[in-house]
Amino acid sequence: MKDLDLNDPKRRRLMQASLVMGGLGALLSVRAAAAQRSAISMQLGWVPGGGQVGEVVAKRLGFYEREGIDLKIEPGGPNIDGVAIVASGRGQTGQVSSSPSVMLAVSEGLPIKCFAVGVQRHPYAFFSLGKNPIRKPQDMIGKRIGIHATGMVLLKAMLARHQIPENQVSIVPIGSDMMPLLSGRVDAVAGWQTNVSALKALGAERVDMSLWDSGVRLYALPYYAHTDTLRDHPDLLQRFLRATASGWHHANRNRDQAVELLVKEFPSLNQADERVAIDVFMEYVFNDETKAKGWGSMDPAVWQEQISAYAQLGQFRARTPKVEDIMTLDILQATQSARLAG
């Protein structure tokens, strides 16, 4: 899963244009569906996959229907700007792969706000091999680090966190596959620890250094909505979140069934790979934080850490947002009992 580069001037202009064109009167369009159900579009920033297993389970087992919701998962991709779609009012809710995308969008003036996160501990990591391991950030000094464009700022944030000058690391732009590491072109590559299919190539010699354990704490799969939706229709998002939490809890307890339903919804997925991936993924979705506060929880202090780190790196070109600009706990607090119980 990759977020779009919100620092790209052309993309920022497209986002602002989409916001205007989305239309004054179209800030929220909750359509009455059959049996008085509200139709909700959940706009993704990528092609749907295992990261939507909770939503798929909730949809196929009737959890959304029970809450009076008709959910449609809208795919994203390289040419689809999901944040701009929701900001323009053409989608009720959205999800991006990583929390910095929400911060950057808000800093550019887009009227969105995060109301829950799917993964409390981001699974982004740097992978090396046992014959030349990188186990801590200082091990990167003098090494060649392969990274794709959208991950560049994450590497810079980690180097800054550990006061490692960027010129002491050789940064090599690569794609999403593992061949540069296997061929010896680089000493480490970056990616998601939940990307089981790609990581199979590294075998038992794989060494992981996670971004979170290295001191850069980000959230993965944040849910966001237009600020008008949060203000005028909180009940809609509460119903959505209750059903979604039930879907994730059920998927965690019934993983074989969850993967079967996922592949039925998205037939292009490989069932064997997804069954392995869900075991890894659920370790990030359910942890001590979710045991205490329920699925979907988030901490304002972690958001503040992210804001401070990105401000230090000069990533906010328009303005540095405040925590209350980026996220709200209102929907989480209104649904806590359901999110704990699933």
C-alpha cells in the first residue's frame, strides 16, 4: 500500500481543484438506500487487499446492514486521489495507508480529519540479510539503502531521530520488489512487514528493523472523513465504526473464514498468501492498546510526535497543523463498548 506524494505541487493543485469542483452543496451526500439504509462510500488510496478484510467480513456477514448501512469500498490507485475525493464531499469516509498523508493534507487546507486508525503500530521496516545485517539505525551508516519515493521521508525521519547525517547513508531509489537486496545492489530495502508475498523471496536470512522500534511512531490505515460529516452526521460514522470493529474482531477470531470471504470479494487475491498474511497482520491490528481502548484507538501524543518530526524535516509547506486539526476522539469515545467487544 502506498500513499500519494502530497508534497508534489501538481498533486496539491489537483487536490485543491477537486475540492472546489466537488461542489458547494455536495459536501455530504448520504443517500437513502433500500430499507432506510444509508449508503456509505469508503474511498481507499490503493487497490483493495488484505487490509480490508475486516470491512469485507462486516459487509458479507451483515454487520453493516445491522447498523443500517450499505457500504461500498471504492478502490484507489495511482490516478485516483482518494483524499481529494472525500475532501470534495464525493465520499463519506476514506482510508490511506499511513498517517502522514492525513497530516500533510490538513496542512494544505483540505477539510478532513482522522477519527480512527486500523493499525496502531505501523508495520513499515527496513529489511537486510543475515550476512550483512542492519539491526539498528546506526548500522545504516556507510550502507546502501533501497527505498521507493513515498518512503523517503520515513527514512529521513528515522535518520533525524538518531542524529545520523543523511550524507552518511547512500540512498538508492528502487521499486517495491526485493531483487536489489538479493542481487547485492543495496544492503537493505524498505517495505511493510505484512507484505508476505514479496518478503518470501528473502527467506530465513531476513533481518527486520522496524520503523516503530527505531523511534518513529506512525499509524497505519487511518480512517478519515470530511469535517462537515464529523460535525453534522456523527451518528453515521458511529454506526460505520461499530460495524467495522465487529468485522475486524470476527476476522481475528475466524481467520480461515475471513480469508475465504476476502478472496470472494476480491478474486484476484491469492488465498494461500492471504492466509499467511492475516496472521502477521493481526499482530499489528490487535495489541495492548486495543485491549485497553478497543479496536481503532489512537493516542493524541503519538500524533503530536509525528507533527513535530515532520515539522523538523520541513514537510509542512503551508502551515504546521495542530493535533486537534488532524484527529478527533469523539467517534471513538461514542463507540468504545462496541469496539472493545467487537
